[in-house]
Amino acid sequence: MTTGPSKACLCTPLILFESHTAKGVFLEPTSSLKLYVTGPATSKSAIVFIYDAYGYSDQILFAADTLSELSGTLVIVPDILGEAAIPPKYQSLDEVTEEEKNHLLTDFMDKINNFHDFPGQILEGIERWRTSWALIEKWGIFGLCFGGKVAALMSRSETPYVVSGQAHPSFIANEDPELITIPHICLASKDEDPENITKYKMALDERGYVNTYPDSIHGWMGTKADLEDLEKNSCFNRGYQEVSNFFRRYL
């Protein structure tokens, strides 16, 4: 059984965050995914960062910049949802008409397509990125919400990644934690089912690290982050510090 999209993700009001000036650049290759790239181009390691359902929100760009700074690596954010990303202007799907909600969710779920296409897209992407950033020797992958599911799927046997992770995961299947073959970090919020998080803790054992932020909402490290609130900003930064510390052991 697989859990669906997080209700908390879709219905928690979004806090607009426009004070951050992105430190990276957008690249639009003619034959592959659009990318947001941040960090040192001379890095020997890189993290592929899979955003949440809202795509390139201001919080996501800030998160990518933060992850790059804390880990000292190049961070690449592929635009895997494209136009199917839920626009951040829809602060909460509880506040739109049923017709709008159904349209947005249909586009989103059609794009996800039960996660059949994303692994292939990411594998094809990494072959291109290896050419663009030839100095990179080790790759990690990290995802938020549905992006965490992508990271989990990319952590199975024969993966090109040496470390992976996710925060406030969704679309969790029973086999996901059991099939992870590389070191993996999972950070949960108060909104995830504790049983699913326990499965990760039991399956990963010494190969991973699992922690729950009991006062944080689903999305506190992504588009739902309230970065103007000092306490919530602190939890956001603490989460990325934990991820960075974990990734740096292997990259």
C-alpha cells in the first residue's frame, strides 16, 4: 500500500517569502530538463535536489542555496514537474473552488504517473550532468514531499548515488525503506504517520538517520516554510544542517 499526497502539504497555507535573492542560475538546455544550479562549479561532489509539489518557489531556491552553502557542494534542482507544479499563488487548496482544485491535482497526479517516469528522467539527466560538470566524482540525491519518494526510488540497487535523503516524505510504500541500499536520512514532521517513519527507522538501521521534528509542519523545509518566523526559520536551518552533516560523511 502506498500513501498518497500529503493533505497537510496541499492545505496548509503558504507563507510568501520574497526577500531572498537566489544565488544560483537557471539553465535551460534544449534537450533536457530546466535546472536551477547553485554552488561551486569546481566541486567534486553534487546533490540533486528534488523540490516539492510547488516547483521553483522562493523557499525552494533558498533551500537549495542553503544546502549548497552548508554542504559545500554543487546543488542541481531539475524541473521535473514543469507546468504541472502547483503555482505557489494557490496558498491552500482549501481556499480554491472544487473545479480549480480538481484541475490542479489532476495535472499534478498525471505528471507523477505513479512515479514511473521520474527515475528514468533523473538517470538520463545525471549522464548529461556528468558531462557538464566533469569534476564531480560523487553524487547524492535529496527530496522533499513527493520528491522524497523520488529520492527513495533512486536509492535502490545499481544507483549512481552514494547517499540520499528526504524530508517530510509522502507517497510512502511499505517496500520503500527496505529497498534502499545506500546511506539515507529521513526527517519527518508532526504530520507524517509515525508508523511509516518507524518503518524507515527499522529498515535503515545503521545505514541511515531518522529524526522527527514534533513541532514542525509538513513542508517546513520546503515551500510551506515560514522563514520570517525566527523559531520556524531555526527549524528550517537545523534540518538542512542535519542533512548537510549526513551527506558530507559520504560525499
